[in-house]
Amino acid sequence: MRGVALQIAHDRYAPGPVLDKLSDANARTALFAQIETRAGVDNADAIAAVEGVDCLWIGHFDLSCSLGIPGEFEHPEFQSAVSTVAGACRRHNKSLGRLAPSVQSCIELRGQGFDWLSYSGDVWAFHAAISEALTAVREGCREHGA
């Protein structure tokens, strides 16, 4: 059963009767097993075989660090680890997921077999919007000599 967190993303920020919302949330709860280490990759098949696990979620930064190649997502060892986890998901009919930092990466990851993608995160989305706006303000002020 899930905890009580209402009127946020999982329930589309909608108000409603608490008991109804909790019942709906529990009916839609999914269990993700995070694969963030070499040991997780090595045990991906056994993890995917567990009844009730719905998705193997690759924590890409943590996994790359565990593999000794921080942030090198194109590195053959990282790609091999992803392939191992993806294969476990296919064999056990589980979803394969991860965070995607951009629209383009969402599209690319979907093409690589990821079927549960989280686009960015609220903090990063706000950061990007604020950074873009501040850059525009600074450029505009320079253009007008302010």
C-alpha cells in the first residue's frame, strides 16, 4: 500500500474524497526495483523474476559511478549493463525505466526499449526555465545598455 500524498502528480493534482483517492492510488501502485550498482545488474534476472516487481529502473548516474565510469553513458560497459537489464525485463515481461533529462533523450531511450520514462524532474525543469529566463533578461539588459 502506498503512503498518503494527495493532489500531486500521481493523481493529476486533482482534489477529491481522500478514501476514494487512496483506493484509486493503491489500485494503480507499481513496484520499481532500482538497478544502481554492478550487483544490481548482475542480479537483474533474479530481481525481474520476483512476482510483484513491475519495473527495473536504471539509476543511470549511480550505475555509471558503480561501474567506475561516472556519467559515461555511451561507454561500452554502461551500454552492456543496460542491455543486461533490458534482457531481464524482456524475459520476465517487466518494464524498463529510467530518468530522461531532455525531450530528445526520452525519444532516444524509447527507441532503445525503455517503456517507462520520467522526463526530467520538477527541480531541474524549474532550474532550466529560470536559467533560460535570467539569460534572456541579462541579454536584454545588455542590448538596452542597462
